[in-house]
Amino acid sequence: MESTTTYAWPRWAEAADGEALERWLAGHGWEVDPMVFMAGGLGRAVQVRPAGSGPDGPDPEGEAGLLILPGETVEFAGSRIRIAHRTPAATGARA
């Protein structure tokens, strides 16, 4: 289950993943930008923007949006959505 402040966009996302992302974004006042579609070797990327932003650019407050790549986790931080910081995995090596 996703937390209310972060969302993990999976690699090879399916329709249900897109619907879940749209619900999560709506809860924070954001939406998927229907004008942008990108697909790659690990699945599709998703452009998100503040809800109600026009097709001609950023919203009146200057928020341009964010491109979420497959496998990235995003977080809601105040009024913005950003890529979440990653914690490096333990390698097993000792100093």
C-alpha cells in the first residue's frame, strides 16, 4: 500500500497503475498531463502537472510539472510533487 505522501510508478505500468496514480495525484491537486506520452524500454513515463493547468504551459504560479520515469518514486512536498530521495542499498561491503 502506498503512503499518502509517496507513490512508486512501476516499470511496465499497466492501466490499473495509471488509474491508481491518477487517484493519488487528484488527492494532492495534481493530474496526468494528457498531452504528453512517452514510452521506453522499461515502460511508459508519465508527465504530471497541477490540476487545471492549461495546455499552453505551467499553471499561474509557475509550476511546470514533472516527468515520472518508470521505476521512480515521487513524493508530495507541500504544494509540489518531486522525485523522492533514494536510500542506497546495502552492498554488504564493510569498511
